[in-house]
Amino acid sequence: MLSFHFFLGILLGLATLLHAAPITENDFEPMNVTLPHGNFTAQGYDPSLEYHDYSTAQVWMGTKMTTVGSVIGLELYSAVYGALDRNCPARPGPSGCSGVKNSNFGGRCMKAWPALTVPCTTNIYEIHARWESPDIRHLLIQAAAGALQQMTYENVIGPTNCYDMAGTRACNVGSAVRVNFPNSDGGGTNYLHFMLYNYWTDYGNYYCCQGNKRERIDKVLDKLGPSIKEQFSGWKDKDFTRDSRCIINGWQSC
């Protein structure tokens, strides 16, 4: 059986260079340029935990559901960015954060259908990150917050991550986010991994592999692409490429 690394070696990304900024719902235009769906089966190995050099940047989203309630879109981007920024502060030179017990943001969640809502908290935990510069840290957090933001740009009808909550829209996202960038020249790693949990995760559904969700995450990376390339000398003269995937059970993805 061909190895997982062989399959990774032959996958190439296509890219469109855009400028860095949070992606709003109106900014999105579907692009069918993500890597083909794959189902990697190197049993016992979780490819989302490390960087692979077949593309410049990789974002992995969990397929297990957690709600973010009423905190969606740009508000979700700001909440996630702020929580990570506070708990993984910038420092001069190479740095990182690990062992952060919990970071959170508040909102409202559904307690009982059709209209009983309660204050709720989305917890960001098991935060593990490493970066070689403050600029890389900023880009890692932008990519993670932007990926979660894109999961909430859904209608409330059909196979969707969002649902009606007392006349407003509430959404579910993946319970894990992992962003991996290239190693720096000295071999230092650059990544941001964390989990999410909300006690009131009871309503609606969550779909990661279906539809154009991966393409929406790709667009987040495309806008960050020129800035990401500038941080890594091995990619400055290459096209920016990216891969967005959904983690099914560690060694499987779509």
C-alpha cells in the first residue's frame, strides 16, 4: 500500500493571490480550486498535527460539532481572534503558548425549542501554538478565526451549520481547528491548534465536508497568502498554495 507521505507528495494546490483581511459574507465568491477530496488512511497517524510541504499553508477543521450560538460571522471572527490574542500574547522573536487551560467568549444559545435561549459560553481550550515571529503569530490567529467565521455563513434551511433561534441565526462549527505553516529557515515550527466546547451544543447540525465550506476557508487563506509567503524565504518565489481539510477521525480526512 502506498504510504500517506507519497499521496501528500503528489498533491498540489491552486491559488489566487488576494490581500489580507477578514472575509465577510458578501466577499465570498465560490471557487472550485481546493485540492481534491481525499481519504488518507495511514492508520495511527494524524496528518493534521504537523505541516506538510505540498502546500504553503494548511487548515484542518474538526467534524465533531460544537455550537457558537448567536456569535457568528464577523462577531465570531473578533471573539476568536480576541480570545487567542489575549491568551497567546505576542513576544519578541520566536515564542508560543501551551497549557492554556481555557479561553472563552459569551453569547446566547438555544435551551429549548422554539424560543427559549440562555446566556452561554464557548470555551477555547487545549491551545498549543508555536511561531518564529510576532507577524507569523498574527497570521496564524487570523487564519484560525477566519476559518471558523466561514463555517457560519449558512442559511437556516437545508443541510446547514446554522438554525433559527428565536428569530435570529445561530450556528455550529467544528470542535477542533489546526493551522500549520511552513518551518522557518532555522527549522522552527509555526502552528496553532486548539479545541472548542459549548455546553449547550444540542440543536442543529454541522457539516464540514459537504458543500463549499472548504472553498470558503481557502479564500481566507488566499487573502492572507501574500503576507504568509513573505514570512518564509522558501516560498517567496513560488506561487502561494493552500489546503483546507476536515478531520474525520485523525487519520481520515475529506
